Amino acid sequence: MNKNKVFVIGIDGGTFDIILPMIERGELPTIASFMEKGVWGNLCSTIPSVTVPAWISCVTGMNPGKFGLFYFTGNSHFYDEGCIQDATKVKAKSIWHLLSDHQKKSIIVNVPFTVPPANIHGVMVALRGLTVGSSKKLLSTHPPELEEQIMKTFFLDEAIHEFKRFSSAEGRLTQEVALNRCIELGSIITEKTRDVCLYLLKKYDMDFFMSVFRSTDWLQHYFFGYTDPHHPLYTEELFKRYGNVIQKEYQRVDSALGDILNEVQDATIILLSDHGGGPLYSYFYANVWLRQKNHLKIIGNRTKPSLHWEKTPLTKCLSKIGVKTKFFQNVKIPVLRKILNPAYKEIDWSRTTAYATAIGININLKGREPCGIVSESDYDCICEKIRDELYQLKDNAGREIIDTVYRREEIYSGPYVNEATDIIYLFKDTHYVPQLDVFYPGIFQEIPLNTTITGQHISSKVDGIIMMKGPTIKPGSKINDAHIMDITPTILYLMGLPIPKNMDGRILTGFLKEEFIAKNPPVYSDPGELPHWENADMTQEEESMVKDQLKQLGYLS
């Protein structure tokens, strides 16, 4: 039986659009050497191509319809799209659970969607978010006592200070200050990820290792616009100041990769990303579009949001006029201000047949939605009508912008397909992102000058990357038609372990040595029971923190 160790490093949002030009300029020596000595190619992501579900498909080998998560939030048919999800909601075994079943030791560091950390045979370090708000816990670990060791060694002062300094003020900072703090925080995240990886590799033995450098994707969200001369926010001045921020972060990751890979011997090494990325030009107000198509109605047919009374701390009002006091800390007074209700509170559900979600469009189906009015017999007809209308959608310049429109059953399979959004559409490029506001006066809006988010990665052209090197790999081969679901079955095969029959991914064999394949026929097994989780639901504070972070990055409206 093969006993090959496997070593996986993720570059979140990593794209060859950035990597290949940098390699040509000699700026990524570690990655360039890796590609020269191994194999590489594009890696097809999930739909949608975001952290959730992409990284979960990567570590389970399944499509979202089998593990039950299609986005950061839960079931999309509750109008408010449900609660923020965590690792306990993944209804499938991840690679570290499967390896634990076979007494294989894993080291898992900073892989997205591993909070709370799993009780595995090995160690797991899970970062609780790129911005932690007022949360006191920056990370969680298995075993629990490892948390204090790592906090004291790596994160105690500088990282916590920078995390909180950025997250607590991001919405109130000037654009320049916010972007500069992003750069500072990105470099710290990369440095600390490298340091923790090296610490654990020297401290623990392992059969499998996986870590993800996450700041590349984060910084691409903020800085893609300053690399593109056609971007609405691009200026020569901003290009000089920020045009190389993303490239510098890739260089930091490349250097960190070199340090980590120096610790690796006799292992198959996989470098990959969950998706690519690109510049964001414009918001698409999907609910406004649905209103124009007579699929959605507003309560009272209003054109503006209503005013609401909100109680505000008296100390906050006094501070605005220069009065600071220790008194009245718990006193709140009513203040009339314009509060934007969530879209679902403004919609007249008794007259609405379809509504937008963060990643698509749902039908207001009777018996499923809380106030559904569309019958099962009309469901298909409305879906197809909206599909046809989406294909005709044009931006303000008259360009057709939709690449593909899917019904959920066309891309998902498994027991949880019914929880997916009914209609999922992909833009032809990354220039557009949906917004849920129902009162904007148009369908499209060029992103505002004061925004900090200038990039995104939900479109039809955001492939990730995959590179592999090791004793069983034929150097110089090309990886073709690889999907992110193929990673886990390939890892299990390389380690000589059985592959659960319910996986959707396939073993990537086109670049493996023939003698290895001949000696190691694949073995398949029954899925087994799901991992057991203790009750570890998020607190309200933690869920609010995560929602704020996702709003900062443009994932939630």
C-alpha cells in the first residue's frame, strides 16, 4: 500500500492572470521553480465561485447539493437568506475526517470554513475571520490547549491590534486610510500563517498537511481596480500608489512558500486556489430589474424607503458636538434617521413571483417560501421566462452581459438541492455584482468613487490554479479539465486510501507515472457516518462580526 505524504497549500483567489506575467518578470521564483519541475493548469471552481462552497467542495470531493451549503448563509428560501453558516453545517466528511478514520495524522492551518475546529487525528488551527470586530477570540484550535501556545508565540500583540484596528473602524475610515490598513493587515496575515505552519511542521509529525494563504484574495477585492486602466476608479496617481499591492502580496506568499517547502521531503505537493478574480465595475440591482419585469412588487408601490425612529446612545450624539462624558452610558434617545430596511421587508410578497438573492433568483413558491404565491404548475414556466429575460439583459452601454443561466438542478445533485437558489446566473466577466436594494432608480450603477471594494470573482471566467510536484508526478505534463472537486479523491488515491463512493470528483491521473498507476488500482468504499459535532453555534456577536466582514468584502448587501 502506498504511504506517500501529501502537502497542500492554497493561495486564496490565486489566478494565472497575475502569476504568469510575474513569473515572466522573474518575481515569483518559488512558484516558477515549482511549475518547471512539476505540472500545472487551470482549476475549475464551483458555482458560485466563492469561498463557500468552493473550499468545501475541495476538501469533500462533492458538489454543494451533497453537503448542503451554497453560500455563506443558509437556506435561501427564507427571504433573509438564513443565518451565517459554520463548519458544523457541512453535511459531509472532509479530507481530515477521512484521514482520521485511517489513523492518518493531519496538520490543518487557516483553511477557510474550519470554525469550529474538528476533533481530528492531528492538529487544526482555524482563524475566526480576517476581521474580528469585538470578538476576543482570534483563532480556535484542536487540541484546545494549542490556542494559547500559538497566541503567545505569534498573535498576541501585533496581529490582534491590527485586526481590531481595521475591523472596528473600516466603515468610517477615509478610502486612503482603509486601503493602507488593508496592506498592513495583509502582510501580517501572510507572515503569521507562514510562522504557524513552520512551528507546527517542526513540532508535529504528519501524513497530510493543508494551509491556505488568504490575504491574496482579500487584497484583490480591495485593489484590483487600481491595476486596470479601464476601471472607473483608476487614475495614474492611484496606480502609482496601489497598482502593485496585489503583486507584492503574491511575492510575500511566494517567499513564505519557499520557507515552508524547505521543510517538506518525500511528499506530493499541491498548490491550488479556490477561484481567480478580476476588477469590479458596476452594481446590478437585481430586485429593481425584477420590478421592471413585473416579477416583484413593493409594499405601497413606494419609490423611496420610509423613515424609522432609531434609538441611539446619548453619548454618541453628544460626542458629535464635542461633548465627552462618562455619564449617560446606558441612555438611548430616539433619533429620526433614514434606515434602509433589508430588501425582504420592503417587498409585497402577496404580489411578488420572484426575488433576488446574493447569487441568483428565487421563485416565491407556495408551500416553500413563507408567503409563497406561485403554484407548482407555474414554477417551471416562470423560471424559463426569467432565464430568457436574463439572457437579454444589457448594461447601460448596451452590452449583453450574461454568460450562462442555470436552473439549480442543472449544476447540483444530491439530497440538499432543494435548498439552493432556483436560478443561478453568471456574468461574462467580473465587472458586475448583484445588489439587493429595491429602491435604486436604475438597474446598473457604476461603483462609487469612495468605495474600497474594486474586485470580485463571481463570473464565468474565474478559474483557479493547480500545480503538483512529487515522486509520482511526471514533470512537464499539463493538467487539463481539473475541477476543484477532484482534489480530495486524488489525495486519497495518492495516499493509498479508499475513496468514498458518494464523491463527485474524479482521480486526476493524466500526469501520474504509469508504473504508479499500475501498482495502485483505486479502491472505493461506502461513505460512513457523518462527523459528530458538539453544540458550537455562533453567538450573536460572532454572527454579526462575520456579516460585517462579508459586507466589507461585497458578499452581502
